[in-house]
Amino acid sequence: MIDVLVPLEQEGTRAVVRAWLKRVGDRVELNDPLVELETDKVAMEVPAPAAGVLREILLDTDAEAVPGAVLGRIATEEELARDEPPSSSQRRLGPQGGQAPRSSPPGAPAFAGATGMRLSPSVRRALLQHDIDPSRIKGTGRDGRITRADVDRAVETATRVQPNAPPADGATGSRTIPHDRMRLRIAENMLASVTEAPHVTAVFEADFSAIMRHRERNKAAFAERGAKLTYTAYILAAAAEAMKAAPAINSRWYEDRLELFDDVDIGVGTALGDKGLIVPVLRRVQTLRLEEIALGLDALIEKARTERLTRDEVSGGTFTVSNHGVSGSLFAAPIIINRPQAAILGIGKLEKRVVVREMDGADTIAIRPVAYVSLTIDHRVLDGHQTNAWLTRFVDLLQSWPQD
């Protein structure tokens, strides 16, 4: 038989089995989606490594899935030719010889046949996330297909406050919403990061006047070539260049070593509304022109918001940018480091402020577009000198952006 293994490389603190997409006894083809795993950053499907029949499930829903662990086993065509497949009444054995978990826990969505139709990845993830049986949802899509809006309405209905008599003290009612798996994984990762890494944050102020002038002159030309020129593109370009001032910023801390990287692979925090945050990674930013950064960012963020990111697109980052200013935040600290990375950059809200500038040897009051920029570092890796050297170079690059 062929073992179905947890991928050796995964992005996130730890993976758990989210759901099996096949049951024991189901026939599978090579590369058929077989089981879905989830970390705090991404849900990933593990494909069938061979054609045959799913014979065993060793790690069931909510079980921790460490890299290289055996999830289940597939009986190949040769094996099936030698043995009859087990009957539905045959008991499966787990890795320790005891009874293995059921292929689907009570109340879990049975995707194989509950709706009689194929569900989109977005709908399937939502059903799994909220533990909703698709057979209880009336689809409003073409041919009665269940849409993401149908699932969202079902979740809203399930969590709606039930009417009851108001309390005597006049307090308002409340409702309980269970944590979904992604939120729990995020919570575990955040707690581990601030517990293990001593966070220190340095704050500078950056004048975006040069960036705004360049963007105004070039955004139309970029758009004609399919590139959306955002401020984040400039920030990534400047961050990659600033690594030359303090190379240890672009590193990862391990208990026995520090790993410094030549390539600057930058993760960009992307909000998914109530579903949390995901961090797609743009590779080798130090080699990309501004237009290439803009194109790459646009593609990654679109895939993030439509839940189409692959495991490779959210793994392997060496540095992270959190542009929290897009939601109106002036400043946030500390922004939690995406361990084992050594640092994370925070960008606050860009707004016009009254500032003092020296012109022709005299102080002058001016109105300029500025934002607070912060660098939160792992103090085990970096000291204040390196932190401030990096921020100084980063701000200088933004404020002196060439206008060609």
C-alpha cells in the first residue's frame, strides 16, 4: 500500500487535519484532492499519491499533522488484485493498534454525496470552517449549486441571537460564536511569538511627498501595462534596498543558529475580514523593478482574497510588511513578528501634517504627506544600532525617490 504523507514543508506553527475529502473504501485517482490540512496561515489540500482505493485513515479531523507523518494509506491496483477491499463493517486500526477514528465525525460535512454536486474550493472551505452540513443548505446558484453567499447566510442564521426576555438590569443580549480553526491557529502563533521573542519597536516618520509625485506621474502608464501602482509597491522596493544597511534584518532565528538570506522574500499582511490575516510572499524583491513588484503584489493579493493561494505562495518569507495604515491606524506597536523571521515593518496611515522643514538655512512650516513607520525586531537577533540604521536608510529612500 502507498502511504499518504504530510508535506515536509509547511508554512505556519503547526498543521491539523481539517477534513478528509474521501471516505475509506472510496476509489481515488492520482492527484485527486484527498485530505485538507490547515495551519494558522493557509489551508492546503494533500493530493492522492497514487490511484487505488483509500484503505486506511490514520489521522482524522483535528489531529495534529507533523511533517512526514502518515495520514492514511491507499491500496494500489496491484494490492486490490491480490486482496478484496475491506467491508464497510471491518474495523480500521490506528497507528498504535487501537480502533482508528471515524472517517467523518458526527455532524461533519459529508462532501462526497450530501449535495450530489461538486462544491467550489471557497464553499468547501467555508463549510469546513464552520462545520456546516451542506445538505441543510438550499443552493441559490445555477442548477441549485451552493454559493459562498448561501454559506454566509447559513452561518449568520446559526449565530443569530435567539429572542428572550430582557434581563432585569437592562443589559443587552449576547451571542456565542465558536472559534474557527484558522483563528485558533493565529492565536497560538501570536502568543508563541511574543512569548519567545523579545520584541522591541523603533519608530520613524517618513515624508511621502516624493513617492506621491512619482506615483501621480506614472500610475496611468503602469495601469496601461496592467500594473496597479500602490504605495505598498514603493515600500517593498525601499525595504529590499534597505537590507544593504543592516543585512541581519533579513534573517531567521533558530535556537542553534541565525540564517541570513541573500534573497529578500517579503510577506505582505493581507486582511481577510473576519477570517483573519494571511501573508502571501513576493519572491526576490531585490531583483525586481517597481513595475514588476506592482504586478506581483496585485496578483498575490487578488488570490489571497479569493482563497486561491497555494502553499508555496505563503511560505518561505524572510521579512514581513504590515501596512496597517490602510485601515486608518496611525501607529501600532509592537506588530508581532512572523517567527522565525527577525523583524517586521509597520506602516501607519498616510496623512497631511504640519511639519517644520529647513529651507535656505531657515526653518519653515509646511504641510506634507507623512506616515509613521516602525520596525519591530527580535532583540535576540538585532540591536538598536542595526534597527535605526535600517530605518534611516528606508526613510531616506522613500523621501529621495528619483522622479525619472
